[in-house]
Amino acid sequence: MSDARVDQLGFYTLGGHVESPRTMLDELAEAEAMGLGQAFISERLNVKEACALSGAAGAVTSRIGITTAATNINTRHPSITAAFGSTMHRLTGGRFTLGVGRGLRPQIDAMGLKQTTTVQLEEFAHVMRRLWQGEKILDYDGPLGKFPALSLDPTFDERIPLATTAFGDKTLAMAGRAYDMVVLHTFFSDETVVRSVQAVRDAAEQAGRDPRSVKVWSCYATVSDEIDEQTFLKKTVGRIATYLQVYGDLLVSTNRWDPARLKEFRESAVVQGLPGWADAVGDSETFAELAEVIPSEWLDCAATGSAERCADLVRHQFDLGVDGVILHGATPSELRSTVTAFRNARVSA
């Protein structure tokens, strides 16, 4: 099995709905003490604005990497986003990675913004690197829009990693050409993870890059049986049910699952009766009913069970070719026993 290290593991801070962003401070302290290598920050327009969280995370940590996964490329002016990246880069002594993605379609529509294209994501990476190299871009008229002048500081010569979240084949190939880190989606089958890694590596090589220079992170739901049943079901059944509600067609097509099973899921009485997203409104009874209409092999795309079993399944992700694994859906406290088992298995090996 792969000789993976604890510093190749990461977690999402402030997962799901939170009341206070200060919770992140304790999570980061515990994650650093455990030796985790990356803290990922997602963005919600409530108390989880990415720039504010990133600054706080950089200030209270000294070793762990900090990655936004993800913020959007069209909710801030390119120069502002670039300045966010360069500020974080120097604040953290080079521990920051600027991660971007497309955002949720309904939210982007509601904000009156256009949906982000793959061409724009690739162009964004090129523009960020030009600005971080001190270039002044005059009369820009391209995929990102029209700007009289884009610039930061002419003395800059910054090497700041860029990450993107990726789902489909075209985005994976673009990421291999233009980005330094790729974060895969949760509930990918083993075959999909292998295929995704290869797509990134092939595209990087075709673009004249070292294919190993692009780091691919699996986002792997990791939920041990040490938590209560209600929370366990919410983080597994409730989470994948929500993904199937939001972008089920994409998840099913990416995994090459049977679309007829998705149709059955959507038409089931329990899904039809949901007043909102499953992981936000479901209770134990609802989750049990949802589990009946979600194929077991779909639910199996996660690490569940004892801490030892979770650790073994996490280690298997590295055997599929990824460079890092985000232990998704759990706090550092909830991950402690799994991380200990992961470390102990490496020592004994």
C-alpha cells in the first residue's frame, strides 16, 4: 500500500452550517497539533466569507497549508482577488493556495452574474500569474471581461499556487494545463478517481508541464462510527442525497452510474416530500428512507465504520494515484482516532 503521510491529509474547516466563524480557530489549532497538512476553506454568503476566514486562519497558524476550495472568479474584481492571494501568500510565509471554482448555479444566477466557463477559469489562472509577476495589463479585453488596467506591484515576483475544484473531463484537462492543485468532488468511485487523476496528468504532460507537479486531492467523505447515528446518517446519506438533488446528473454521469437509478431517486416519495436540501432538513427516519432509494454502491464511495477501517480506506485513496486526501465531512476532533490509526498503520508497515 502507499506510504502516505499524515501531512498529506487535509480537512474542511467550518464544514456545513455554522453559527460562529470563531469555531475555526479551535479546529485549526487541533488540526495543526494532529499534523494535518492542509486546511480547506469553503465559502458561503453568511458567516463564511473566504477572504476574512483565510486571513484569520493565516494569523493563528504557523505550519498548516491554507487553501480556499473554493471561492469564485467573478464575485470580485481580478485585481482584488490577486491582491487577496499575494497578501495571504506573504502573511502565511508561502502556505496559501488560492482555490477557485464555478460556484453553485442557482446562487450565481441569483446574484445576477454569468456562469463561469472553463475558458474563463483557464484565463483566470494566466492573469493571476501575470499580476503576481509584477506585470501591468493594459486594455484587457478577453474572457474575463474588459478592464482598462490590471496591476498590483511592479516589483512582485511571487510564486503562488493556484487550485481549482474539478468535476467533468474538460475541467480536469483544463486544471492539468493551468493549475497547481486539483480538488476532486466527494463521492467519486475508485474508477472515477483513477480516471480523473490520469486526465489531469495527461493534460499537464501535453501542455509541457511535469505531470507530477499538479497535485490532485481526493475529497473523501470520512465518517467513523464513533459519532451518534443521526449525525452519521446526515454526513453520509444526507450529504450524498443533497448532492443528487443539486447536481445529480453531473455526479451520476461523471461516475458512469445508471441514470435510471437517479430517476428513481428523484421520483421517490421521500425525495418528493423534502422541503429543502436533505442534509439540512432530514431526521433519522427521513435518512433511513433516503438510504433505501440510494444505491448501496453509491453510498460505499466513502470511508465509514471503525477508525481502523476508515484509515485503511483513506490509505487506499493514495493507491488510486492521488497526492492528498481531504477527510471530508468531519471536524479534527471527529477525525482524531482515524488519523491516529492512519499514522500507526504507516509506522507498523
